Amino acid sequence: MTTTDVRAERSILVVAHAHRHDTVLAAERVVAALRAAGAQPVLAAEDRAELAAVNDSFADVRVLGDDVPVRDIELAIVLGGDGTILRAAELVRDGTAPVLGINMGHVGFLAEIERDDMDDAVRRAIERDYEVEERLALHVRVKDAADSVIYETWALNEATVEKASRERMLEVVIEIDGRPLSSFGCDGVVVSTPTGSTAYNFSAGGPVIWPTVEAIAVVPLSAHALFATPLVVGPEHAVAIEVLERTNGVGILWCDGRRSHDLPPGARVVVRRSEQPVRLARLHPASFTDRLVRKFRLPVEGWRGPAAITGLST
């Protein structure tokens, strides 16, 4: 088959691992449905190797990057929890494909639907019956003490500066738009997007931010300071965290819990809005409030709002 023939086909990335039997079976169903509809399923090299080792029906599925470039991927269908969805967002980062999450895990806050609705979701994906929602992402840059850029990456959920040693404390100073705000000792600092506000930011005591609000949250972790409350700044602002020279130890930068870089004393982490958002495929335009209630199992018994009486929202 020629390169032109491959590009003329609809190429849909399937992101799944072989660690659970139900995920393997789900991936087999998705691949079969795509082929039956005339679309070309594609797997990341690591996923195909794992899946083919337990089910040889995956052995001839095309490989992302080797057989099909990321720019030709129309959509990524993800079978897994939030960690797998974050991995999928990383796989398609250099393209334009939206990510459709089918929750095979527990909370699965980023997932669009649960596994019971998988067949209908795949059908709608094939029919292009979905909306695309763009989520703010972060551009993250690390500079050394000489102000040279030594590392660059991105994050959908959060960029976190943490202490590398359990017994050590980080000495940091937070800066907003080139102006110092406060310095203190701490376990770290979380810089979060609205998408990540229900992840590490939430666990650290940061605010839950609605996805429609374009903002960046800054949350110190176990800070030894009077002024160490969570901050919310606009997306046009740049947040910097400097690991002070007096720090007795090293820090580490983590982005989405997937990409890391060591931070020696004097390192500076600059976080700002990325010019490239992450695109999520949405089948059901449910309210974020309902998603919070469902995913966190929040108690709402006794509510007597207008929707409870008339079925209409305010």
C-alpha cells in the first residue's frame, strides 16, 4: 500500500494497555468496530507490543509514528483511567486529534463515558458525532542559575515543583510576571490548570476551577509561611518558581506525573499558558456540576432546586 493510500484512510488511534483482561477485550472490540466501518485502527508501539503478546489479533495493527504519522490521526479513543488519557494527550500532542476517554478505571474524571456505553461511543466516534472541547494547557520551561533554558515540556493537569528528598525542605520564591511575591520553605508548589484542579491541586487543598474559566492555580504544599494560600491568576500571567541557592538539597519538576526533571539550587521553573490547547472529544455536554457530583459521589439529597421540581435549570 502506498503512502497516499494510507493517508486517504481514516486513521484512529486506540490507546490501551494489556495490564487488565477487560481492557484487552475492550481494545479488541474497538479495533474490530473500526475495521468494520472502513477506518484504520492505529496503536502506539508500546501498546501494540503488549497487546499482541496476549492476543495476536493486534499483531497487524499499524503503529503510530512508524506506519501512520501523528498528523494523520483523526481521533484518539482511550480505554483506561485519567493516567491513560494523559498518556494519549501526550501521544497526539504534535497533531490535532481530539481525545475521547472511555473509563476503564475508577474515578476517571477526564473520561467522557463509562465502559458500559463503549459500543455506542465507538459508533458515534466513527460517525464523527461528537463535539470538541479545548482545554487550557501549560508550557513549562526550566532555566539554570545562568538563565539558560535546560528543559522544556508541557502539562494538561499540573506542573509541580517538589522536594526530591523526604527529609529535606525546599526553599523557594514565587514570582508572578517578573515580580517576586513570597519566599518560604515548603514541600513543593503545584501550578494547575482548570482541568488539573480536580487532580493534585484538589488533594493539596487548591480550588476547583470550572473548565470554562481560563485560569492558573498556584498552591504551595506544606509551606512554612503566613502568606502561603492558594492563588488564582489569569492565563495571560507567567508564574515562576525559583529553587533558592540556600536550599539544602535538590528539587524535582513533575508534569502530569509523567515527565520529570531534576532541579538543583538556583533552578527556575517558568510556567505560562501553552499556545496549543488539549482537545477533548465530548459526546454528552453534561454540566460540570453534575460531573463533580457523580465522580466524587457528593451528597445532594434533599435538594429542591428548580430542576428537581420542573426538570429545568435556573
